[in-house]
Amino acid sequence: MLQQVAHRRSWGWRIGFSIMLLLLFTRSPRVLAQAQTSSQGLDGTLQIAHLGQCKLDSGQVIQDCKIGYRTFGHLNAARDNAILFPTWYMGTSEDLMQYFGPDKLVDTTRFFGVALDALANGVSSSPSNSVGQHGAAFPQITIRDMVRAEYRVATEVLHLQHAHAVVGISMGGMQTFTWAVSHPDFFDLAVPIVGTPRQTSYDLLNWQTRLDAIRSDPDYKNGNYTRPPNLTLANELGVMTLTTPMYRVGRTSRAQYETFLAAARTDDPSDANNRVWQLRAMMGLDLIGNSHIATVAKNAHPKFFIVVAAQDHLVNPTPALDWAAAIGAPTYVSHGNCGHEIFLCDDEGILESVRPFLAGTKR
């Protein structure tokens, strides 16, 4: 049961249903610290890297820029065993802790894991927590801006000259693709999980609908709200697209619908502006542009292992699979009914595929 709760917190929309909701609708139970240059013996403690100004693609800057991160395990003598793990949409490094450990996705007996809080997630610099650029005054960010700040943590704070891998889920997978394009020689292995190198038309429609639902909330007030808007419609849309119709029908009976709906409407407590800023960052992601996908993929030097869900209703798997085909990268395709919540269906399969890849030969 607790493990399934953790999985629900671990997704793009931070779907964290209550224990009551899980009991009703699922089948099987399942501090701020100052930035430190030391990377040893700090398993799971939240740390804050103070980066000064963070320059953005827009030409603007984030003042007093901060990035949250957590470390797990130890750097080896060569300082080249780090695995970087950026967060998903509205996720935090705390949510990522479930993926680090001796028997987890990132084997901490062998690797030095680094969970990185993406910009605008409420832990790192965000509209909700910025003092000088609060709320709607916070500059717009891109996925590339997130990666640029995370790279500074890796190099300026943790003093890494080279990393072993970058792994990410959902928006974290989008950052993984971006890491490979922006810093192609900094790490050896890339594992984007239900991520994409560019948004499809369906993805853009999905994000736009979510964005419009937030903006149209009467309490949003163009981001200048004084009390948190309810965002009922945006929350409903998030729950609807996170899995699949078959998954939901199999777990929520007609009789349970009203209780399910009440929980769905209040599902995501994240700050509204944070949600908008990260939504727009995802909408702007297009690593291919006018180039051919094979050209871009081949210029990204890390070896890829790409994980997708065939029935993903949130992030279409086609661009990621096209990327894999262009470079002959191995893939793991889940055909379960869980959709974007891929770990609910294929936890063991993903672990059995990804862990050997991370432990295998470097590029």
C-alpha cells in the first residue's frame, strides 16, 4: 500500500491520492540545508545550492537562484559514478527518494545518486518562493534553463567533471534528452522514462488544455492571486490523462465514482503559478527543430536506453521511439493499461531492464 502511494506521488502530475482513495480504487496494495561541496554521507538530506544569477534562454535572469538536491551513496575515487535524476512535473527530490537504494533503480552501493529539483517546482527557485520575483513577476523558463541550472549544481557545487548517467521520468525524461543535447560529453548513459525530445500535436493539445483550465479559473487572476485557486478542472484533467480508460474502469466502479471525483478535484495541491511555469516549459520543448531527428540524436553522445508506455495518454511515445530507432538504442515498451503511470504496471520489468543497462559498458 505505501509503495503504491509512493508511485502515485512519483508521476508527472504528482498524482498523490489519499489512502482512502487507494483503498477504494486499487486492486493490490503495494530542511533546508545550505549548499555543501561535500558529496559524501548525505543520503537523502535536502540541500540547497545557491547559484547567484541563473541566466535564461529568454535573456532574463533568476535572481538569487537556488536549486534543491539530495545525494545518495558515495562518489568513487575517480569521481565518475554519479547518476543525476531530475524531477518530473511538479515533483520534488523528496518524491525521487524511492528510486535510490541497494535494490532500487539507482543502486547506491555502486553509484552516487543525485536527485535534482527542477526550477519552478516549489523547492528550487519558483514563482511561489521567490522574494524579489514573486508570482507572475517570475521570469519564464525552459527545459533547457532547468538543465543549465542543474549542470551548475553538478559542476560548481558537487565538482563533477564527468557523470555516469542521467535518468528521468516524464518531465525528468524531457530533461534527460535535453542533458544529452546540451552536454553531450558530460555523461555516458541516458535513460529517459516516458519522456520525449519534442512535443507532438497531441501533447501540445493536452498541455494547452491544462494551461487554459488553470488560467480560466476565476481565482487565478492572471497569476496575481492572493489565495490559492481551486483548479478543479485542471486537477480533473490531470487524473483523467495520467492512466488509461481501461485502468480506471478496472479500479473505479460506478458506485465509487462520486468519491473518486471528489478526491480527483483536489488531487494536486501545487502552487498554480509553479504549475503554469513548468507547463509552458514543457510546451516549449523541441530539441529537433528543423533538423532531422537522426542528426540530433547522433550528436547526443551518451548511450540511450529508452522506456515508454504504448498507451501513454500524457506523453506520446512516438518521438522517443523515433529517437531510439535513429541511433539503434535499446527500448523497453510497456503495453500495460497504466499508461503514463508505467511503474504501476511494470515496476519489476523496468528495474530488470534499466539496472543492468546502468551497470553495463560505458559508451
